[in-house]
Amino acid sequence: MWRQAIAWCALAVLFTGCLLIVIYASDGRSPLVFGSHKWSTFPVWLAGPFHGVFGHLHLASAALSEALSVVIGAMTAAYFAVLWAWRSVSVRVLVGFVLVTELVLLAGPPLQLSDLFNYLAYARLGAVHDLNPYTHVINAELTDPSFLLATWHNWHSPYGTLFTALTYPAALLPLAGAYWTLKLATVLMSLAFLWLVGRCPRLLGRDPRLPVLIVAASPIYLVYAVGEFHNDFFMLVPAMGAVALLLSGRYRSAGAALAAAVAVKMTMVLLLPFLLVAAWPQQAARRVLEGIGLAAIPLVAISLALFGPALPNLSGQSQLLTGFSVPNLLGWMIGLNGGTPQLVRDMNGLIILVVGYQLLHRRDWLTGAGWATLALLASLGWLMPWYVIWLLPLAALAANTTLRRTALAASLYLIIAFLPATRLALSDLHINLQAGPVGLAASKYQWNAQWYRRGLIRPWVREAALRDLRHCRRTEPDCDLSLRSLERRGV
């Protein structure tokens, strides 16, 4: 009985943490909503239904960092508590927790990052302005309303062609409608992902509650993945669908689902050798490849029809660097002053070694895929916390306790690394993991990729931007700050 009390209290802490974060983020401009300071007034359509419900809430930057760290810390403790007492969580309680918590997250604005608006900005380039997002940058349309909240202004789109094609219909709506449509689609995809995570252990004859809790109760999943509305769910649904279809013996469909996942993000190509290994004893590896080939035909046709031969900008992200990525820490340890581009490229060898070792020893294919995904995360110079949800379902499904514990340890590491309190503590100790020449070069590259540069804008585009923004200022007060900002920069 006391285990059940612990489990229910832990779930209540996780839900309350999400609710508190969403309520504060919905109140007004703050660091919790990236780019919100650019607006003269905080738009209600961006804030969501919690806006103003609890009066005016304000914390100084340092106090907000400490408060957010305390909330996420409490959620992390609750996460491990509920995993310890998972047998006391019924399926009904688990489903209720997932639905209510994700509904709260859906009601709030995107937390901390602007990725959702980057998706919309690239989609609007093609759907609204008839510009190819793989050959044009967001800066090509200064007057688009998504420009104000997007960030990768000087990059061609790094997102897969299937995902971009799926966002085109939403991009045809007004910005507010497109924003809520894409948010809703992301949350629905996250629920489909969790359903597949629960479906796979049933196919293996296991209890689905622990695998689902490992993913759905993770603070990273809740705050950083769902709360920031990342497109990883559009990749993970077909990827987990491929796993479920293979476990049910539908090999061609599994291959087709994997092809769709790769068309969203190339990351999931890592699953291919392990699906082939799983299908090999049933002499079905050929059917997996047939499914991939059959699905590739319409996927390639759609990509060529909409975008021509242009490909996603995958090389750009390989030049970015986060302070707590494994290559950056290793670079400091061996005297390179951080994760140099060559070291990051060399770390790709780690993936090849791990995949080769797992295939050579013919171990459980889910375990092999999990270790290979962990090696992928360890090789990334640009490591973000929500990337761990690529690993968690595989670790949860695999019959390998060591992999599961390692995945949970990786989650804990990423939570601690990206806590605002960690950044403040390192600053007090005068420690900056990106202060060396390697980190400074990566930061400069990131700055150039993200922010406005006058040289990229043609004169007639600048004139149209000022004309449209002056007209907008007369009808929409929120455009005022944007116009003054452009005039100060000499557009």
C-alpha cells in the first residue's frame, strides 16, 4: 500500500511540475518562452488558455533559474521514485496521467527554444512564398510573421523532406492557426509514440507499464520533448512502428515504416541493420528491404516534386557544439580545448565499432540497437537533452538491465547538465566549457547561422520589408518592436 502511495505522489509531483512551468510560461514574456521579449505585448494566441488566469507572475532571472531547477529536480526525484514503485501503477492511472499531463503541456507555449517556429518558418517559405526551404533561408522573407520568433535565419532547412511536406498544409493557415495545429499534431504524435512503446512489450509477452513509465514519466520527455514541441515524434512514431510491425511478423510494413522515419530524420537509419538481424532467422530480411524500397519510391517522388534534388542541411549541425557533449568534454581532457570538428568526425567511428560489435556477437537485436543509439548520442557535438528519448524506448524494451540503467544514467546526466542552476554554478566558479578557441569558433558559427545579416537580404526585399512592417505597425502594435529593430540595423 505504501508503494502505491509513493507511486501516486510521484506522479502528482510530475504533473504539478509541468503545470507550474506552463502557468508561469503562459503569464508573459520570460526566458521560458524564447523570443517572447521581441513582442511589445505577449500575444494571447502564443500564451494559451492559462494566460492571466493567475494574475501577473514575475521572477528575476536568477530567481527563475533557481525555481526552474528546483522544479525539475523534484520531478527527477519523482521519476526515479515512480520507476521504483511501478508495479503499483495501474494501466488506468498511467493512461490518465499521460493524457492529463500532455493536455496541460499542449495548453502552454513552447518552452525555452524556438524550434516550433523554425518548422513553421521553413514550411511557410515553400507553402506561402514559393521558395524552396532547402535552397533558401528564412532571411529571404523578412516580412513573414514567423520571422520574428524563428532563429535559424541563415540556414537552409536541416529537417527531413517528409516532415517539411507534412507541415506545408498547416503553413497555409494564419500564424496562430498554424502554431496551434502543429502543436496539436506534435502532442498527438507523442501519444501515438507512447502507445507503440506500450504495444511492443505486449507483443513480447511482457508488462507494458514499466517501458511506458520509463519514457512518459521522464522530465526530459515531458519538459524538453513534449513541452518544446520537437519534431522528433514524427520520426519516432514510424521508427517504433517499424519495431512493432517486425515483432508482429509484418516485415515489409516494418521496412516501409523505417523508410518513413528516415525521411523525417536520417538518425533512424541506425535501426536498419538490427531490423535485418531480427528478420534473418525467419528468412525475412529480404522482405524488410523490399518494404524499404517500395516506400522509398513515393517518398523520393514527393521530395523531388516539392523540393527538387536539394537535400536537408545536415552538415551545418555537425559544426555546432554544446558544452556538455561527450566530444567537447573529451577534447578538454586530451588537451584540444574542446570538441574540434575533427574529433567529432572521429567519434563517428565509435558508432561503427559498437554496431559492428553488436552484430558480430548476434545479441538481442533490441539491445544492440539500444547500445548503438547510445554510441550515437555520445558521438554528437551538438547534444540536446531530448535526444535521449531516441534511446529510452529501446532500453525499456530490451532484455538487458545494464542498458536500461545506462540509459537512465544518461538521462540523469543530461538533466543535471542542462539545469539552469548548473550553468549558474559553473559561472560562479568561472568555468566555461566553450571558452576555448574551439568553443568560440562554434559559437560564432551558431550566431551567424541564427541571426540576421544584412548582406543576405537583397535591396528590394529590404524595401518591401520596411513598407509591409510600417503598414503592420499601423494595424498591429506587436509589429512595432520588429520595425524599430530592423531600422536600427539599417535594413
